[in-house]
Amino acid sequence: MVRNGFWFILCCALAGMTAGCASSEKATTEKTQGSMASLYNPSRLSLHPDFSIFHENNNYSVLYIRAYPSELRFNQTNEESEYRALLKVKYELIHLEESGNENILVDSASVVYKLRQRDERSPAFFASLTIPVRQGQSYLLKVETRDLNRGSMGLEYLYVDKINSYSAQNFKVVSMFSGYPKFMRFFLPGERFNVRYRDKSIDSIYVNFYRHESELPRPPITATSDYTMNYTPDTSFVFPLVDTANYNLRREGMYHIQVDQERDEGLTLLNFGGSFPDVKTPEELMEPLFYLATLAEYRDLRKESNRKLAVDNFWLKIGNNIEKSRELIRIYYNRVVYSNLYFTSNKEGWKTDQGMIFILFGPPNRIQMTGNGESWYYYAKRKSKAVEFKFSRQHDAYSIQNLVWNKTTESQMYWNEAVRSWKRGKVYSMGS
């Protein structure tokens, strides 16, 4: 029988989850391989800045940076006895060949930003860098940040798409609150912004609105776990493209913004409603159980009139007691939230293939990136080999981050093993 206090315990378990001068370093050639596991493991990085790319013209692009002063150390231990923090930003621009295998380092540079006492009191510090990104090419941009007082660091890889002039990175979305570009493509209700495009001679934008449907991913046992969205717009609008026009996404759904209706490419903005990227409501907590429940079990859960109670029962049945269930909840939904932050594309991050693997397996031990996608490696305990989950980049006008799992017999076997482990009340660990 479910105890009356369990829902309060579940909520408590979730409550803590979300809580210069420049130098140029020219380089030759390198393979973009190796260990980048810290990318999807926030506990291994101390700095968590945000980045956004805007293609200013055919010859260069701008990298916008948002850092958090609360993550930096301010002190006076310097020759000038000046109270400050020093943030170093270093980038490496890696050109991707069409094969996606040969990757060439074409440019690198670093900048040190000095933050003063007034910056320490600010919630965010904004900066920008101009990068020589050529039209008609695609790149990986490695960005490393370092607190020079503390020695802590952050790391990010950005896929840079400059193949054509109509894709998302040719648009700049500017927050009316901060006056600075937006770093996420999902918005909260009432959040106001304006849209700018690289070609200032364009005077109109076309917006297609797609109603948000709570569609679940396909079961992973099918040929593909990625569902196909219905790309028939519910409504279409035309707006003047001027800096003074501001918008907010009043209705929940996907907004696809174009400057040429003959082209599919454009900017996708999302309003998922609720508390996204967090998960708080009974509906939001129930949906990710899709990965653990059988189809019959999940249909029964959806039929329950009291979904709060249905979620309670599900986790208590798995954990057998409140303490164990609370720990399972904390880990599972923590991964759901981070999946929303890391992998949201044209759908919520937890619904993507990468989100699914991240939720069940946790952060990978090693990551390899190419222009065609990513490979994640998990090392089994007491075993010498690694299990690979390979994700291929799909050509999608609505998102450059749509990566689909290439299933193999081995990776699917481990997926089944992970689900069984969770259903036995144990967070899955390879080889345990």
C-alpha cells in the first residue's frame, strides 16, 4: 500500500536537482578523437558557461558567451592587488570533411576576460568572439573555459553549420530582458525577444506554428526509436523583420522561422510549457517511465485517474521501500532534466535517442565526435572491452542536433539489461 507521504518525499527528492588581451595559436592537422566524457557529466566540470553561434557574414561568425560569476573565484592575490576574476576562453575550430572522418584544425585563439567587483554581483557575464568561419563549410568548435584564479574549467563542443544561408545559426534571437542573444532555443511563457537575420536587406520573416503534441518516442525494440513529427503547420504568420518588433511564444508548440518559403531550413524555437526543462507535474513525471514500463504497463499507468498515485506506486514497487525509491527517483529524474538541457532538438531532450541512453546508462566514459555524429563508450567493470552506442546526425531542417542511435545486437542487449536492472530497483552499472 502507498503511504500518504510518498508524494511529498518524491517532490523533496526532485527539489534539489536544479538548484582582456587575446593571443592567436595557429595549428596544422589533428584527428578529433579521444576522451570528452566530461561534456555530459556536470559533476566533472566546475564551469558551465553557455554558447551561441551567429553567422555574421560569409567570412566570419560570432561566438556569444554567457558565464556565471558565481562559479568564478574573485580575489586580490595579484601584483596589482586588484579585486577581480580572470576567465580564459580558448577555442579550436575544426573543419569537417564531407566524409566526416578527416577533421582539420584550421584556427585557434584564446582571450582572457577580466571581471571586476561589479561583475561579481551580476547573475551573468556576457562576451563575444569573432571566429573565421567560412561559408559553405561545417565545423566542430571546441571551447574551453578556465578560471585562472581557481584553476577550474569547462568544456563544450559546438556543431557549426555554415553550409547554407538559411539554417538556424544565420538567425540571432535577442532577449528583450538582457539585450543579449538567447542561448537556449526553448522559451518560458511570456519571455519576450526579437529576431535578427544576417542579411539586413530581408524585410519579412515567415513563421509556421506546430501545436505541441505529447507524442512519445517509438519503443526501442522497433527498427528506429526516433519518431517522425507531423510537419504540417497549424498556423502560419508573416511578420516584418525589424529590430523593434518583439515576440513571445504564447502557445505551446514549435515555431519554425524562415526568410525563404521555398527553403525548408530555418530557425526553430520551442515552448514546451510547464516547468521545462524541469519535470514537476504528475504528467511530466509519468512520461519518462515509458523507458522502464512495458507498453501494457504504460497504458495502465495512463489510464489511472490519479496519476500522482500511479507514479507513487510505480516507484515504490521498484524500490520496495521509501528510501530506496527516493534515491532511484533522484537519479532518474536528474538525468531527465540534464537530457532536456543537453539534447533538446525538435523535441524534448529526454525523448531523443541520446536522452534515452543517458537516462538509463548515465554519462558515457568516453565520447568520440565526428561531423556525422557521436559515439559513446561505456566500460564494463571487470571487462576489457567497451560497449559503443553510435549516434548518426540526421539532416533535419528543424534541428542540427537530431542524432539517432544506430542499433547493434550488442548495444541493444545492454539496453535490455539496463532496463531490467532499473526495474529490479538498481541503478544500472555496466558489468555490475
